[in-house]
Amino acid sequence: MAGVSSLVPVLCSAQTTPRIRKNHLNKSVDSNKQKLSKNGGAVGNIVEVVQKDVAFLKIGVSKGLQWANRAFRIPEVSKSVEDLIWLRNVEDPQASCYRFPTWPQPYYPELSGVDLFLADLKALEVHASYIYYLSKMWTKPLPETYDPVEVSEYFTMRPHVVALRLLEVFTAFASATLKFRISRISSAADEDAHEKVSNYDFGIVLKETMLNLGPTFIKVGQSLSTRPDIIGSEISKALSELQDQIPPFPRAEAMNIIEQELGSPVQTFFSYVSEEPVAAASFGQVYKACTHDGFDVAVKVQRPNLRHVVVRDIYILRIGLGLLQKIAKRKNDLRLYADELGKGLIGELDYNLEAANALEFMEVHSRFPFICLPKVYRQLSKKRVLTMEWMVGDSPNDLVSVSSPESNQKLLDLVNKGVEASLVQLLETGLMHADPHPGNLRYISSGKIGFLDFGLLCRMEKKHQFAMLASIVHIVNGDWASLVHDLTEMDVIRPGTNIRRFTMDLEDALGELEFINGMPDVKFSRVLGKIWSVALKYHCRMPPYYILVLRSLASLEGLAVAADPSFKTFEAAYPYVVQKLLVDNSAATRRILHSVVFNRRREFQWKKLAVFLRIGATRKGLNSLTPSNPRTSLTRSANEVAPEVNLANLALKLLPSKNGLVLRRLLMTADGASLIRAVVSNEARSFRQQLCKIIADILYQWMSEAITKGLNLTKFSSPVMEPAGAHNPQIYSEYESILRDRRLRIIFFKSLKSAKKYPILMLRFCWASFVMFFVASALACHRVLVSLSEAYSVRLSHNSKQIAVAS
């Protein structure tokens, strides 16, 4: 303490030293000089110089100490250190009355101090355990399967990763927006004339942004490219380029992944691997290779470090949708869409799952010959490597780019088979391909459609399948109230929704649709957009299978429009739906067909059945029941077959056949009087005319056979009614079997029995029957007379030739 306190006086005394000791120093120097001078010699001079130097150094040191005191404030620092040591700053003059407190007594009388101490130790242990396990969360890896809770826990411990990605995404989209705005300002073109160009430019900027942001955003862009009804056709066209412009990763990394997954060098399994990938997708890229057995295969290799990137982006999307839900005050949880997307994308990252999906899809759809699926090599497939058979075929994008008559025909055939394949998955098997964009489709030279990429499949319930079937039928028939019921069955409309108001809004949105020959004259994507707008207004939910079906059909329609602008998805899909209703003998399909053919009063609606038969005749299964026609094909539309298909002939052949079971049951359960009323109605005039021609054919056949036997004439041949098929014994026997069919007679007499209650209706039926038989008899007699005259004219000409030869 003494040393510290004496520091300041020493330095302070140095300040007065020069002035006090100056004279004394001079005197001593003079005395020394005198002594030296007295002593004489050089030694005296040296001593004198050394003394002067020492004096000079003392003066310099003193000045340095003075400068240090001023610069570093040494006295104040010394004082502060001394006060701190002595705790003078905490001293309080008023604290002199304080006394030492007594030892604290226990707060809880029933607990001793030892108990409280042990409880404190236990609490300390709990808190220490919490801190320990909290620190262990840093070591918890990212889950293999998508779980929203575990993913949230993982990224909660890594907020810096999320923040950096958010900054990157924000910067990318801000830069894209700025770039697009600058391009529009710098353009001097007319806005109205170049609106489509501007939308396409915006799509290009958006496409480049998503390419820069990585695989997850590329996937989102690919999904948006198939929805022109939401983002517009020009933006959709620009984003569709994402299918082909994804940059590949280096080949060395791909080969390294193959070796890591298969456990041996690449040459062990493949005799050849292409230098460059033949296709680069958002999650992987494909190399063409050849096995040692000589089979060409496609080797799909996953991009490196992909799972963390995808899950991070899904987590960010989930946060964004949660904020949007709070801002928009929506009832449904929008984060479920991110969870569904996350499950799908994480599922696509496991190629073992994709291989199992491909095998399951192949097994379920093997009975449909127009669907082609590649073989999976399980021994050469692991989690990040998938080896499948090389499928030779044309890509839809290649067919669109060529734009020749042949390619357009292939594209339309591909679309028709794609629509049928989508309906087969939807209505027959319930197992749907979840990513049906053009990059995953191929047109096989044999006229088949090939599917690729089975990373995600969607499985549908039976009730959803039948509800989807009914919704297509009710859209075509313009029955909006039944369509609302179908949407409820599909779990689209939430419980508690005002059904009446929903139906009114749906009628306003879809009521403007025009129908031609019973089919809506509108594109499928437009109907989808209108239903979607009403559903969003009422906070409806969109199940995954519903979105997949709509996306698949909308994507196929977009491809077809490139080859045929007049293509209608409903016309391509409805024949399959009609055949499904007429052939599938289940309670659900009978109920749907009953709601179409009969009204709520159980009255027969001939127009609806006529539309069903006319459209169903375009299908191969039902078309075989109609007279052969060289122009008949599987891809004919309803408009093409309307003037040439004999609906009465088809109905009469369908009823007694195996495929007519559903229709027979339907007629048996119907009101018989309504059937008779439908037969004599003005709507059934064409049906009665066609039926009259059939009766005329049968009468003509009977009369011709009787006259031939009685007069020994050769069999008649008439050019008048040739298309009716009266000269075909097989068709004639079919007509006779129809008349002898006991089931049809039961339906007929049951209807007559019900109609007897209405005398006027019976009178109209008898009159219509009389007119039909009278006209049919007249036609048959006319044809008999014509045939007789032809036969006798042939005989006379033959006799005249014989006479001429004899003469």
C-alpha cells in the first residue's frame, strides 16, 4: 500500500526539481571546475562532461514522467485502484446502523434445511439435464422420412441455415423482379400488342430464377408449368422449358455415387456408360448404359447432398404458408400442402421406394396392353441409384417441336391413350402416377404409351373413385347440384359449408358453358379453373389425388392443343366413362347411371340415353355391337359418330348382350309408364324411325324366304336398303334372338302393365306401334316388289341371251 500511495508524490516532486536545484548544480559545477583546474589535466574535463550529461538525462526523465502523468492520467488511475482495493465506492454513511442478520429459518416448517438443499440439488440436476439434452439436439441428424415436427426441431437448432437461405431466396426474387421491371421500362413497344410477349418474358425470368435456386424450386416450377389455367399459357410455356434445361452435375461425382451405392467399381456392373447424361432432372440425371449381358439400361443417379437442401426449402415453404394463413385468416391449415409436398419429394429421394413403386405399378396395369412400363433391375438399384430397362420411344416435347402431320398424329394418339391411361388409373386400379408431365411420357412405335419416373404414386379409395366418375358425368350433363354432392363425397367441400350458396355460385360460374351434341364445348382447364375459383372462395381443401387427376388431364390437354387446337378432353375421356357405367355392374355405377338416365321422378330421359349410346359407340367394346364401318376408330369423337351410328340398333344389341346387364337392371327398376312415355315422345322420333327400318328388314327377310321357297327363285338382293344388314344371316339371327329374349319380353310387358293405368298413354303407344308396323310393312313390300322385278328382269335377260345364242 505504501508503494502505491508513494507513487504520486514521487512523480509530483519531479516537477519542481529543475527550478530548485539549478543554482546548487551550477555552484557544484563551478567548485568542481575549480578543483579540476586546481588539479589540472584531462581527467578533470572528463568528469565535468559526465556530470553535465547526467544532469541532462535527469531533466529528460523528469519531463517524460510529467508527460506520462498527463497522458495516462496515472494519479487518477492510482486513486481508482486504491479505492477499489479498499471498497470505498460501496461504503454508505447511513449503513452504520446495520447489524449482522441471524441465520434464516426454514420457509416450509415441515421441511428441514437438508430437505430444501436436496430439493435444490434435484432442481439443479433437472436443469442441467435439460441443458444437456438441449445441447444434444445439435447432434440429432436430419430424419430419413419427412416428419414436420422432427424437421422443425432440426432447423430450430440451425436458424443461421434458414436465415441464409431466406436471404438467398429473397435476393433471387428481388433481382428477378428488378430485372423484369427494367426490361419493361426500357421497352418502347405497345403494351397491348405485346402483352403475351411480356408474360412470356416474365416466365423466362421466373424460370431462370428457379434454376438458380436449386432442385426444390425446379420441381415447383415443373408443377406450375402444367397449370396454364392458373398462371396463364405464356408463363406455362416458359416454365415448361424447365423439363429440358436443368444443368447436370459432373460425371465423376455420378460415377462415385454409383460405386458407393453398389459397392464396386462401375466396370464391374456395366460394360458401357455414356460420357454425358442423356437427361438431367431436378433430383438426378440419367446415363445410358449396357450390362455385361448386353441389355441397354437407363441408370438414374441422384444429385449429391440433395436431401438436406430439399427438406430445408420445404421447411421454409411451411413457415411461409403458416404466415400466409394467419395474414389471410384462412380456416384450413395451409401448411398441410407443404407437408404433402415434403412427403412426396422425400419419397422420390429413395430409389428403393421408386423401384418398389415401379414393380407395383407394372403388376397392377399389366392387363392393359396399351400401357408400356420398363423393367426394373433390382440387383443394380440402391437408395441413390436406380437401373431400369431402356425405353425406346418419342418424347412429347420432341413431337411438339417437329410439328409435322405424322408427329401431330402420334401426339394425338399419345394424348388419347394418355387420357385413357389416366382414367384407367383413376376408375379401375386406383393407383395413379403422381408426376405425369411430358418428360415422363413416351410414345412407343407400336402405338403404346410409356411411363417413366415412379418416385411417387397416389392411391385412391373406392368412394373417391366413384365420386370422381360421377363428377365427370355430371359436368357433361350440366347437373351442378349433383356435382356439388360429388365434391362433398371427394372430401373437397368441408363439413359445415353452406351447400345451397356453394351450388348457386357454382351454377353462376359454370352455367355459361355451351353444349354441342351433349358435350361441353369448352376446354377441361377452363372448367377446372372455374371450379377451383369457387372452391377457394369457400375455403375448400384439395386432396392429393384430386390435384393429380386434374394436373394429368390438364397436362395432356395442353399437349393435344399443340397438335389440334379443337381438341376437347371431355370428348376423349367421356367414351371410357360411358363404357364404365354401362358395363360395370356395381351399385355405385348403377346409381350414377340411374341419376343420369332418369330424373328425380324416375322418368326416362331419352336424350341422356341417346348421348350415352352415341358417345359409347366410339369405344371399341361397344362399337363391336354396331354395324361395321371402315371409318370407325378408337379415337373418334362424339361429333363424328353422331350421324352414322344406328342408336336403335346399338340399343337392341346391347340389351340382350353380356354388357347390357346394367342397362337391363336399370330398365327393370324404372317406372314402366315413363319408359312407354319416352318411346312415344317427340325426342324418340329418330329412335322410332331406326326401329322401323329394323322391323322392315326383318319383315323383308321373312317375305323373301317365303317367296324364294314358293317360286324357286334365287335369293333376293336389293340395293335399296343394303346398309341395314338384312342380307347378313348373322345379323338377322341376332334380331330373331332379340325378339325371343325372355328378359326383354319381361321388361316390355312390365312397362305395358304399368302404362295400362293411363289410357291416353296406351292409345298413343298403340297408334305409334301401328304406324311403325304399317310403315315397316310398306317398306318391306316395296323392297319385295323391287327384288321380284329385278329377279324376273334377270331371268328375262338370261332367256333372251339363250334365244340369241340359239338363233
